[in-house]
Amino acid sequence: MTPRSAGGVLADLPLVYRFEDADSSQPELFGGKGAGLARMTAAGLPVPPGFIITTEACRAYMADGTFPDGLIEDVRRHLGTLEEKTRRRFGGGPTPLLVSVRSGAPISMPGMMDTILNLGLNQQAAIALAAATGDVGFMADVYSRFCRMFADIVLGDGGDAVAEAAGPHLAAISPGADAVTVFTGLESACRRALLDAVGEAIPDDPHEQLERAIGAVFESWNSRRAVTYRRHQKIADDLGTAVVIQAMVFGNLGQPSGTGVAFTRDPLTGEPTLYGEYLEGGQGEDVVAGTSNPMTMREAAERLPDVFAELKRLTQGLETAHGDVLDIEFTVEQGKLYLLQVRSAKRTAEAAIRIAADFLRDRKVPPAQVLARVSTGQIRQAERPAFEDSALAAARRSGALGNGIGASPGQVSGVVVVDPDRAVEVAAGGESVILTRPTTSPLDLHGMIAATGIVTALGGATSHAAVVARALGKPCVVGCTAVTIDLERRNLLIGGRALEEGDAVSIDGATGEIFAGRLPTTQAEGSGTHLSEILAAADEAARCRFFGRATTAEQVKTTLDRGAQAIATRLGDVLATTGHLEKLLELLVSHDASGTKLDAFDEIIADVLTPLFVAAGEAEVVVRAVDLSSDEAMELVDGPALLARHPRFLLPLGLPEFIAVQVAGLALAAERSGHPRPPQLSLRHVTDPNEAEEFRRIARAETLRRGLAPVLVGATLTSPRGAQLAPAIARHSDLLWLEVRGLQAKLYGFPASLWLTGDPLDEYVRRRMLSSDPRASLDESMRVLLGSVATSRISAPACRLGIRLAGPVSEELATGFYWLGFRTFAIDADEVRTARLAFGKAALAE
Amino acid sequence: MPRGDVARRTECCGVTMLDEHAFLTLNALYLKKMASVGNLAEMSGLPTDQVQAMVSGFLERGWVLDIGSELLIQSEGMAEVQSYYHETYSDLSQREETAGWYARFEAINRQFIKLVTDWQQGGGDPRAEERVIATVDRLVKLIGEIALLVPRYVGYVRRFERSVTKVDQGDPDFVCTPTVDSLHNIWFEFHEDLLMILGKERTE
């Protein structure tokens, strides 16, 4: 032993605390698990008593490779207190005290030591246990479980060998068996097995067992897995882990006893009902190990109404106090309920949304805390198209073709294909495919990736098909035994009906139904009302204004439905999708070469824009002028050659007459649609106040000349120079937009197209070739320019400022922009909901 | 690399068959059906240029089809793989020790698929993740027991270890996302391989 070496203020504090003396607000000292138990104990919950060895002790152990001075004495003293409290004795009778030993780091991480249960058995204690419980079989069960866990966790291996050696002994115990004979037989069998397997046996002395277990917890802090995780997650190596030592309660002793896991709400659907599993006669990890068949909460509540009513009452209070759905490990020992661990529950995307909406409605938990539990990823996941209600009802009335097990939710239609290779072919042709297989294996994976939905005839909710479909987020029905597939003939029989490859079916991956034909789907995505409630709360907090991108009237409606307050549209895209772009380019070429007038084009522009203004109703619309140098325009025509011949196209105001005709077309569209707000035209790549001034002059002159209502002018900045001169540019503009991706492309010197796809930038960021992901966070080079843009609020208070974002809106990015004071954003139509949440969370975060 | 080296065949017990590297490469594609050269190198543990050279040979023989960024195995290629399995492992299924070994595999296989499902349905519950990894560790140990009979199975151990590290680094995709070399993918490919060497059929 060495003196405590860690030094500092903590050096004089105790290394061991009882649950009731530990401060639950100090997880860095007591670990997450220890702090949780301290909190539960303080709240008067039925928690088996115990004590915590602090992370300080772990740090000292790591520094010296040995237990710090006095630790063992402290542990013994606390064991003594625990003996008094439980009226049991550690390592002896008449009633022996057994303990569990767990690791408890301040941050949960992989590779930390698993729980050891039932520690404290030597021959004397084992025989006393058999006598006290009157159950030799129980004693043998407890002892063999302990040996297995101690072998695997402390000795590193041999659990299987112990189980194999103990098996015959456990099976041979008769009702009147003698405890001494049973124990000695079992003990020597386990000892031999372990000596064979790992060359070491379990110490006889329970104190030594405990010391070994504590050492193993400390050692696990430096296990390969834990170190890997910390290195990758940038978690400090010197946090250390606490050790939790707690009196055992037995779900496998007498009746009614058992163990279970409960969730305060259903983690799959979010339904506010106590959900979980209970295993009668089970101990510790039996339930989560999934090796036996537990009861549902409802079945358990029928069996033990009082116990489960108490569980419900306690957990509801805990949920409100904690402000989140909880996952609770509990044990019932001879009718008495004990809570062993409480933590926030993991949940599916659907459940997360439902739960957050319910919490908001209850108003017991502050919105900031509620919204913090929903991620943008979960919203993306929950946004799935669904069958129209009436069509689904009609299909149900006429009967499903077949019913299987719903393995991955979602409602989709497609043509049946029974072979994965052909599924790839058919899907490549743009058709949605429902891959229908007897069962799936890795050999079907390419077909599953190509398919829109998956059906299998065999297999359950854990089959390959189910797991893969869930991971891919594709609707899947498994175990539909009504399906008989003939792979040779490429057809199938389902519920007596013959289907050929190419026939359409519709599947519901939640209910497991399969219908004939293609059911119409709606844009009203899943989790509708719950999601709207959450997003309304986010909007209220953020008070941001979102311009959703749209190119067609239909998209305008969808985008507004998703909660955008305004519309951003690119005239170039609108002309391309309505088939006018080529004609425009011909006209511009001729204009540039020989001065052909562009006047006539204003009517075309007015025609294509009017439906968008009509669809927008009262919502504001900003139109981006055609950018002939943009990547999008380049793709549509023979861009590079054209621009080489007509370099004027590359300059924002290279063709003033073209700007004028767009102003006129826009003003006409606004007038004809009766749109109540002044239309806005923004010009991309502005870098100089002179350009902004000239743009405004052209717009004014054109509307005056034509006798049209004025058009507001906006400058879209895509360059560092534009951002630096923003305060001056703003003086001549009604709106100033900063295009983030365009600016980043120029700052990094990468083409803007690189920002559009995940690879190779994803991999590049993973390799840490860039110190931060420019798509997800704002680095210093961006912040400096954003700061300059923001000062235009002072130079030109009348000019509105907006940020144009492209692609997924990350929470980190939203937080960055929000705290720089930006409130107006243009975003992709698909990102409207995620952006609303991201900015709401940003606003609510401290 | 000269063409003759690409997928050279060796005489073994009077039967013409693939050499081991060619088998490892073609078997990887057999188990995936569709994969890139990079995937095949990752799975076989062979250098990419060697895999590329062998693939050129497979393409010439019509065993695989180049469909752009990926390769698709053809029935001739599948037949090659199957005959290698048949010639190399036909005595394995007769052995008593493999039957007992396979029974133990089936037990942990059942547990693994249940745990992966729990992990998915629990939204990536850390407790379930620990158990998934522990089960993978058990399989790795189990593979060790027959590594003498099928030495190339250390390749699966190598892949499992690499993907466990990814999970440990906090990348949940490596549990069961089918588009990366996830534990679930490796596990099922191993199972498929096992069924081939033992001449068994899948049941689910």
C-alpha cells in the first residue's frame, strides 16, 4: 500500500460513502450509477442499501497500480455498517450478506466491468444461506451464478466451463439434499473446471473476492474497449470509475419473487403506459439476457396487483422528477419491491416524438428539457409517407392478401419481385420494388437495398430480413406464411391468389398487412399531430423565419404545410422544370452576340411564376434571378463551352437587360396573382456596393417604365469579398442573403458540388484531414465573415439579413447561427421540420 | 500481374480448383453477391491491387459482371465457389466434433439475433450493445476452436475485431447497418459460409 498520492483538496476526503451520504449532484465523484442510487435513496425509494467507492480511489489506483492507503479498511468498515443495517453477516450466518459489485463511470462507456452478483459466499455463508432460506437448490443456484460471473468478469474467462461443470450438480439436487454435500460437490466441480480453463480458482475468503472485484472494476477503466471509446470521443482518461457495492436482493428466492425491467412509457410507440418485462424467479440480468420468456407488465400486474401498483406509482413520480421517460431495473423479493437502477430510456424515433408531445401537453417539464430529448435525426426518421386513410380503410374492407409480422414500420407500394438480382434491375429502372423472398440472407442484401419494401414468408421479428430492413429504414413484413413463392416461375401464391412478378402490392410494415394493388399515399407524414405540437413549441422559442425552397406550385404547398413561413424559389429551376431554359439560353446567346431584344421573355417568366405566387397565398416569396454560371445551369446545357463563348454570362450584371426582363416578369406574376406582398428578386454573387446600387437602379427603372408595382432587390453573397463588404452592399439592398455553401466553397477552394454529396467529404472529415466538419459547424474563418455580415444591421437597419442553407441542417450549425443573432433562413423543403426543431433547441439551450 | 496468376488453379486430389486467395476473393463476392473491389479487399484481407488483378481474371472468365462501381457474381462464379467448398470441406460435416460445435454455434446464434433486435428496438440501448459485443466475443472464441480445421476463419475474427472497435469508438452503424461491414453483416456471412462448409440449409 502507498499513501494517497492524488493530492489536492480531494486527498483528505473519504474514499467511500454510503448511498445516503453521497451527493447526487457529483457524478464526477460517484459515477452516474452511484449518483443515481444516491438520488433514489434520498427520495425515499425502496433501494437496497449500499456504498460507493469514489472515482478518486480509482485515480489513485491507476497512478500507483495498487489500492490507495486506507481504502480496504474503509470498505470493511462500510461492510460492517451494511451488516448492521441489513442484519446479515458478510461471509457467515445466521443470515449471510451477499453484495453486488458494479462499475459506475461518470460517463457511460463500453468495456466497463459488468455486474457481479451474489458476492460473499464461502462454505459457511453458503450453508447458512441454505438454512436461512430453507432452500438448498436456491443456495446452489446463487453460488453457481456467482462463480460464472466471477470467472468471466474477474478471471477473464471460464464462465462456460463453470456452467458446464455445475449443470449436473444443480440438476441432481433432490428436495431433501444436504447443504454441505451439495456445496462441497459444487465448489470442487467449479474449482476443477476453473483450474483447467484459466489456471486459477475463486478465492475462498469473501473479503478477498470483494477486493478482487473492486480491482477488476478499476482495471476495466483501462480495458481496450473503454480506452478506444474515450480516445475517439475525446473523453479524459483520468476521470476514473466509481465502484458501487450494494446488498443483494433475490428475485430467485421464495415467492412471489422475480426481476424485471420497466419503462414508464412504451419505448417503441411512446404510449403512456407502464411497459416492460418481468421474469418470475429470475435474478439480475436474466431478463435482459433474453434467455428466457418473461411476462408482460400487464400479465405481471394481474399476478401481483399490489406490487405493480406500487411500481407504477413510484415510477410516475420519478418520471416527473427526472423530466424524462425512464428505464427501471427492479426486483421483487418475497413480495417486496426494490428499485435497482433508474435511467433515461432509449426510444424509437416515433416514440420520442409522441413522448415529447405528451410531455409538452402535461406542462410538468420545461419545454427546453422536453425538446432536448428529440433529435433532428428522429424527425427525419419519422417523416414517412403513409397510405391515404380512406384507401387503407377500403383495402381493409375488401381484405388483405396476407398478414405477417410487422417488422419495420412504414406504408409503401411497389411491384413484386422474387429475386434480388432482378430487384436491383427493376429498381434501377425507376420502379419501386417489394422484394418478396422465402427468407433472406446476406446473398439478398443488394436486392434489399434496392427494394422499397420487403416481405418474407418465414422468420420472425429477429430474422435477418427484419434486422436489415430496420437498419435500412425500409418497411418490412416477415413471417407471412400465407405466401408461397415459386422462384423458377417468378410468381407467388398469397392467400390463394396468384401474383406474377411485376404485379403491384402495398405493404404496411407496422401491422404486417399485405394488400393487392397500389394504395395512394399522402404527404401527411407519420406522427402528424404530435410532431406539429413539438414544432410549434420550437417555433415559439426560436421565433425564426424560414423560407422553404420550392420550384413548383405543389412544392410551395408542401413546404408551407411543413411550417415554412415564406418561399424561396430559383427562377432558373422553375424555367428548367417548365421546359423554357433552352429557349432562354438561345435568346441570351443571340442577345449577347447581336443585340436581340429580350422583352418578349417577360411573359414567359410571368406565366411560370404566377402559379407559385397563387399557391403561396399570403406567404412572402423571394425569387433568385437566373444564375447562368451555377452548377445547376451547367448541368442542363453545354455549360462550359457556352460560357467560354459568352463570358459576360459569368458576371452578375453582365447582361443588364436580362435583369430588367426578370424584374418585369416577376412584377407581372405578383400583380396577376394578386399577391399581397411586394415581390423580391435576389441576385447571386454580388461582391460590390456598386453592383447592388446598379441592380436597384435597373429594378426601379424597369418597374417605373412598365408602370408596375416596385420589386424589392436582394443581394446574395457567395464570396469572402461580398461578406466583407456586406455593410456597404446592404445600404443599397432590401435583403441581404449569405449563401453558406457558396461562401465555404470559396473559402476552402473546393468546388461547391463537393458539399452536395456525403462522400468523399465524409471520409475526409473522418480521417481528420479537416479539423471540423464545415457542413456541421462554423469555424473561425466563417465566423469572422458572418460577423462582418452581421454588422450590416448597424450600417443599414432597413435591410433584412438572411442565411441560405443547403442540405441537412445540423443542430450544431443551427446553434451557431442562432447565437450569432441570425433569425431568417432559406432551407431545402425537406429540412423545414428539422430546421424548426434545430433552431427551437438552439433557442432553448442555455 | 500476368494473367496466368490471376485466378490460377491448382491440382488437388485430382480435382482442378481455385487457389486459396482466388477463393477468398470470389467467396467474398459469393457471400455478398454484389460488392466493390474495395469491399472484397476488406473482406478477404488481401491487398487491393492483388484483388483487382484477380477480379480482372474473373471478369475474363465470365465469373463476375462489372456493373459500374460494383461487381455482381455470375452463376459460373457461384459454381466455382460451390465446388471449392465441396472439394475442400466435404469431410467436415461427417466429423462428430463439428456437430457438437455447430450446436453451440446455433445457441449463440439465436441469442445474437435476438440481441441485435433488442438493440434496434431499444434505440441502441447501451446494455443491449454490451450484450451484442459479448456475444460476438463468444463467437470469436468459438471460431478459435475450429480455426485449425478452417484456418481462413481467422479472417472473420479480424473483421469482427475491426467492427467492434468501430462500435467502441461510438459508431453505431457498425452494429447492424447493412451498407457497412457491420457485426450483423459479418455474422450472417459467417453463418452462410458455415452452412456451406457443413453442407446445411438455412432455416430462417
